[in-house]
Amino acid sequence: MTAPLLQARGLVQEYATARSFFGKTSTVRAVDGIDLTVRQGEILGIVGESGSGKSTLGRMLLGLETPAGGEVLYQGAPMPAPRTDAWRKLRAQMQLIFQDPLAALDRRMTIAAQIAEPLEIHGIAKGAEAAERLAALMARVGLRRDQADRYPHELSGGQRQRVVIARALATNPGFLVCDEPVSALDVSIQAQVVNLLRDLQEQEGLTMVFISHDLKVVRNICDRVAVMYLGRVVEEAPSDLLFADPRHPYTRALVSSIPKPGQGLHGRIILQGEPPNPAARPAGCAFHPRCAFADRGCAARVPELQHDGRRQIACLKPDAAAATAA
Amino acid sequence: MTDATLTAPRPGIITRMRLKMPFLVVLSSGWIIAMVLVAIFADLLRPYEITQMNLSARLVPMGTPGHLLGTDELGRDMLSRLIQSIRVSLVIAFGATILSALFGTTLGFLAAQFRGWVEHVVMALADFQAALPFMIMSLAVLAFFGSSMVLLVCLMGFYGWERYARIARGLAISASAQGYAAAVVQLGAKPSRVYLRHILPNVASTLIVSMTLTFPEIILMESGLSFLGLGVQPPQTSLGNLVGFGREYLTRAPWIMLAPSVVIVLTTLSISLLGDWLRDRLDPTIR
């Protein structure tokens, strides 16, 4: 087993919600106690519904947000506080790929200037050397040389995302967080970008955390997958195992929702009840109001993440769930 | 142009400018350049001293030989006084506009960067400035400290800063939330780089439009103060001053007021047209 590049221990993040006129502020636990290990050279997928805290987790793993509790260790060292010099220096080693590439790019700068910007910021290359690296970067992500002087609005969505990826790769980072990198793109373009990311990962041995709500994409690209529900990891397993044999009732519902040709709605688990609301977290297992196997015990006790062979699962009644699956 | 027949001549700078700029913009930039030149070379262009009186030629109309724009009630040459006024008014208006844009934008960016109590203080100051009639504040300051050119420019430099501060703060915050500024921060850039290289160029168009609005307002504000006797002090003169004093002779000698009014209108109009065009030129997305 390869060494962990990044470790998260007991990560918690809370946000104060807008207060009503006389009321007190309530806090929302977006992330509620997450332990996670990212090994060197793997792609870890994080899936979950919107509001499950995936993006917040991703931002904390990168050190863009200071967690309210717990810590993140990068190569064994704690993450420096945001916007300090040590933190800025560390940016060269870890990068974020955004969901909306148009918003992430400066409308008034040519893409060449933007791709080369990290080199300038971190003082890595200048003049002819920088131009050379720029050309290499653009070639690596499949941008044509004549597009260098274009502005972001003159490119297509897929090309813009390539620009964002090239900029993220400029400093040769060891760790990338992709926050829904393809969900703003057309399906035909999605495949190109996913393939690009996978090729880059294979060539460079990049370590990636891939956040998505799109299970097809996650299955395609990830080595290991963590499923999140209301700020907690409910199941974590190697990708092939998780998709072939999901154990947690929530994971099973998710996996069954992947459309298969010619099957219609047959065999799908349709979840009942409200979609999760982090401001009103149910007592006990957060999933129990929507779970088909829940009983009174589930409403009383919070399940811990427990090892079960190659997987980890947080369910009080995994056997009941497994029995009906068989 | 002897070699024009051999090679296609590269069009001159005038031709290239004309192709790139709309006609009105050419006119207005021409006017502004002329005004700036007049302001710089005022001492050479003036036919008479601004205080030189000729009591035998009082209130002569426009077009009188020797006094192209006529004379005022003391027989002072209006052309000389107009030229001097243009210098004084332009120094005040340009100086104050730039000062207030710099001051307001800096405070706005500081508020956006630090948030918290810095933002509260800046916004409270902006509200204070907006609530306080500027004329009254200027009257108080000028009455206490006496009028001087430097003080006048600095004072006018406070005119309208709250607008820039609000605009700059709002746009900077939305840029950070929107992504491109956050993305650059995430690349490891220092705040100076984020604000000067990314946010400023992106918000410049709005600020330029705001400047073109402030410029005429400052000219008018200065005229108001001069008219009340607290702005530019006689015998020194400014455009507003001329209009103010010419008011008394409006029916008998309208030329005293006419020339400075025309200059005010044309200059402010040119600034607006030029600013509008510049904003469009600076935005690559609508080129």
C-alpha cells in the first residue's frame, strides 16, 4: 500500500445561517466529522447529493477553508492557515479545478497570460522558458497554439475547462481537487475532459480527489469512492467493489439510480421522504427517515464508520440491507 | 511621398486613428487635447494680462478688433480671462476627479479585502459623506482654512469618493465570490496582484464611467463655490467664476457668460463621450 499523501482527521465545518429578525443565528454543520486518507497516485471519488458537503470537504482538503474542527495533514505536516506565506507557497503543490470554468477565468486576460500566471506568481519560469512551458502545457491539455491570444469568452466550454486544467498543472502540483469539473459541460465534452484528466493522472501519477454527483463519471475515473450523506461518509470502498456490491442502503439507492439501457425503472430503489437538509439534521443515523430498513435503534444511535473487509461502512443494520439485496 | 507609387504606403497615424474611432470620439478627444494644450500654454496664448484693464473699452461685444471675445465691465479682455480660467478649472477638475477616484477605489478595495470592522468603518464614512451636503462641508473647511488652490483641489478630491468606494467594494466582493478572483487567490497570488492585475481591470469600465460623471459635477461644484466667494478668489478666475460674475450682465453683455458656458458644456460632453468609448474599448468581450 502506498503512503498517504493527505490525511483528514475528524474534519468538521460549520456555517452560520442568516438569522431571522429577532432569532438567534443557527449553525449548519456542512461537514460533520470526516476521516479520510488520500494515497499517493490514486483518484478518490467523493459522491453525494447537493448539500451533502462534498465541495466544502474538497475546499478543506485544499486548505482553502479552515475547518471548525479536526485537521488536514499534507505529507504529514499540518495545513498552514489560509492566506499566509506558507499557505501561498503550498498552492504550487495543490490545485483546484472549478465547476464553472468561465467564472474561474479572468475575462480580460488572454488564456496564455492566465495559464502562465502560476509560473509568474511562484517565480518558477521567466521569459523564453516560461513561453516554452506555456506551449508545452497547452499541448498537454489539447489546446491549439493559435488559441493562446484568445479571451475566455471566445472559447467553448470544453476548451475553457482545458485552460483551467492547464493553469492548475502549470506548477506541476502533486495533488488536484476537481470540484464537479464536468457537470457544467455537455455530455460529449464531458467524456473528453474526463479522458484528459485520466490520461494526465496516468502519465504524471497525479493524486486527485474527484468530487461529483455523476456516478457514471466517478465509476469511470476513480480508484476509490467515498459516499457522503449530510456531511458524513456513509460508505467508502474501492470503486469496483462499491459499484458491484453496494452495502449501505443509501449507496444502493444511488447505484441503482444509474440508468441502464433497456431496463426502464425496473429494479430501481426510489428513495422516499425529504431530500437532506443540513440545517435540520435527523437524530441518530441521518439517513434513517428515508431508509427502508430503519428501526427505532437507527433514530437513536449515530453509526460509526467501520471496516468491513476492503470497505468501510457506517450503518447499524448492514446485514438487513445485505439480506434483501441477495 | 515619392515612394508611394512603389509600395503601398502604410497609412499615417491620423488615418489609422480615424478608422478605429467614431467621428464624435475624434472630435471630443481633439477638443480635450486642445483644452489641455491651452491649459499648459496659457501664459503664451494670453493676449493680455488677466488683470489688465482698459476703461475706455468696457463691455465691448465679441468680435471687436483686439478683443476677440469682448471685454467685461472693467474692460478686461475676455479671451485672456477665458484661457486662464480653462487652466484653473482643468487643474481643479482633473486633479479632483483623479484624487477622488484613487481615494474611493482604494478604500473600497480595502473594505472588500479585510471585511469586518474595516468594511464597517469605510461604509459608515461613505454614508456620512453621502448624507452630508458637500457644499456645506466645503464652505466650513474653506471658511476656516482660507482658500488656496491646493486646498481647493484636495477638498474637491473628496467629492464623490463614496461612489467609487461603494462600486469598488461591491464589484470586488462579487469578483471574489464569482470565481476569477478566488481562483487567482487559490493559485497563491498575493492580494496586491489579485486587486491590481485582476479586479481593477475588470471593474475599470464602471469606474471610468463614474469618473466621467464626477468630472462635470466637480466643475459645477467649483463654480458654485467660486460664486459664493469661497472658491477661486478674484482676480484669479475659473470657468465657474466667469459664469457667476457674468450673470449680472446677462442682458447687456451676454458674451461674458457665453464663452465660458460653451467651454464647460463642450468639455464635459467630450469627457462623457470619450469615457463611454474608452469603456467599450477596454472590454475585450464587446470588441
